[in-house]
Amino acid sequence: MRRVAVTGIGVVSPLGNGTEEIFKAARAGTSAVRVVDHPFADRAMRWPAAPSRFDGATYFDPAKLRALDRVSQFGIVAARRALADSNLDLTAIDRDRIGVFVGTGMGSSQTMDTGYRVLYGERSDRIMPLTVLMGMHNSAAAWIGQEMQLTGPNITYSTACSSSSVAIGEAWLRLRRGELDVAIAGGAEAPLSLGSLMAWHAMRTLARIDEIDASASCKPFARNRCGMLLGEGAAIIFLEAWEHALERGAAILGEVAGYGLATDIGHIARPSVAGQAAAIQAALRSANMDPSTVDGINAHATGTQANDAIETAAIRSVFGARANDIPISATKAVHGHLLGAAGAFELVLSILALRHQVALPTMHLGIADPECDLDYVPQVARELSMRTMLSNSFAFGGTNAVLALRATTP
């Protein structure tokens, strides 16, 4: 089995659009969360959320822009940035040996939201002619493949909040087995449409606005946590077979060393300790990594009462007493939950944490919860010697995915 290197990173995110920019913000605990307003039924609906600073007109001509949902814009731009970061010459290698693997939970929700508003709200008998092409879940992946002229496998994964971790994991498997030399993998999500926000609001999972400081509305692992909040953006990484990267003199940013996948079967919307623990254990096995050698964890940590307590219990069930000694970061506090793109974006933060040898802080953790009693690196980043990390992604529907990383020398 071949080793797999990370050789390029591209992001569009609430924390910024470059790796140094996003890492600086995450390290400082600078929150991108703010109150967003949507008019609805003659009144303003207000939610805390984490939008990305992004204007599609900067990157696409008007005709192309009209054919792209916001989620595809995110994915394409992140892929372009990852390609530039990788210094890979696409003309110099067999494009049949390059795959595209993209995860998204809600896909082109803004296109569909607009179409329904026109059709039902405005009682129109016509909607945009490109609605099907813009609205299909595989639109972002398809456009990336089209733009880069890639003829290898092009696959979209939709497993709710673990979508992009699954996409990266499945790409990793194909590289390990020698089926591909390069994989463009990650996720994109643009869920800040009115319909999407109302749907999440109806589930009573969204955090209330913190009236003292709206940017602190999401409080993972804190006793007074009250829910998750939505973010938007994309994270795409270039994965390469280790020897392929070395042969072309690529800068290796990190190593994806393992991938674990397991499924909860008790309730479609409530996670289980057993399912999450099984995914962690599977990632450790695939990486040939002993639990005693894990130096850090980026937790899924949505900020809901049930999920954070269950993830704590799952980590403790795998690591036992040593769980107390593992620094655990919950970065959704500052960038929100990117849903299908969350796993990829948080993996990027984990890669950067290993490269900088810093455990990122869990912000807004002011009131301890007896059920969440591990080391969550509260409020302040911590310089540490770290060689390995896990990145957890757990999802509605029960698909749990965990990615294992090993550091390389910067």
C-alpha cells in the first residue's frame, strides 16, 4: 500500500481565503460569526452565522457566473487555489490518473431556494433554464473536472456533515491501492439561503444569538452551549501518491495516514458513542497508529447539548484514561459548521496545526460541563510537540468518518 501526501491546499472560508490567514484567525480565536438577516413574511429573521467574504464576480465572467450556484463557485475557486499551491503541471501527467472527489451535504441549495421562491412565492410558470445543471449535487465536482480537463473518476459524496471527510477518505483509498496518482478532494457548501436556515431553525439545532457578543454564539463543550451555527465555504486539497510527489519535487504539507468509517444505526439524527468510537478505532487501525501515539484531535463538536457529550464519551471509550492528556480543538466556535465541507476545512486546520506545532483553541468555553471533561484547549492556543492528529466528522444519517494525519517536516 502506498503512502499519501498532501501537496496543495485551497480554501474559501469565513476565516479567510489563504492558509496563513485562516490559521492566524483560528489560532487567535478570531470569530467570523455575525448576525445575518433574511426578510421573511414581512419580518426580518435573524440568525448567528459565518458567511464567507466572497464575490463570485471577482473570479468568473458574467456568463459563467450565471451558470454557477454559489456552492460551485466556492468549489472551483478552492480547487484553483489548491492547484496553484501544489505547483502541479497537469499537462505533464496522465489525466486519467487524476480523480475528483467532492463532498457536499446540501448541494446547490441556493439555486433550488431561488427556484421555489419564483415558482411558488411569485407564482411564475417559469424558472431559470439552467436550474437542473446548477442545482445538481455533483455540479461543483463536475465543473472542477471540466475546468481542469480531467478524465479520471469524478465522484460526489453526500453523507451530511461527514461528506467531505468521506470524499477525502475514499480518494485516499484509491491512491493507496495504486488506482490513481493524484486526487483533488474536499468539499463545498453554501447553506445560507432562507429556506436552509429556516429548515435548520425548525429542527431547533441552531444556536441562539448571544446578546452580549453575537460572535460567541457557538460554544462547543461549554455547559451553556445552545446549538450549532451555519458557515459556508469550501476546502480542497491535492493528494498524491508519496513517490509521485517526491519524483516531481513537490512540497509535502502533511500525510493522510488513515481513514475510518462506521455507521450509527440507533436514530437518524442522534449519534451514538459506539458508532463514533468505531470510526475512530477504524482510522487508527488503517493508519497503523496506536492510541498512545495520538497527539491531538480536531473534534466534530457542533455545540449542541447531545452531540458534544456523546463525542466526549466516544473519545474516552477509545483512549481510556489517556483521553485526559490529549488536546482537543473545537474550531466550529469561530468558523461555524460548514456541513458537507466541514470535514475538509477542519482537516486543513489540522494539517496547519501540525505544521505550526500548535493546538488550536476552543473558544467561548467559559462554563465547564461535567459531561464534557476533557482537555479542550480552552480559549488560548497551545504550542505543543505533535506528530499525529485525528479529525472527526460525524453526521445526521449516522455516517461517521475519521481521518488520521501524520506530520512532515515543514
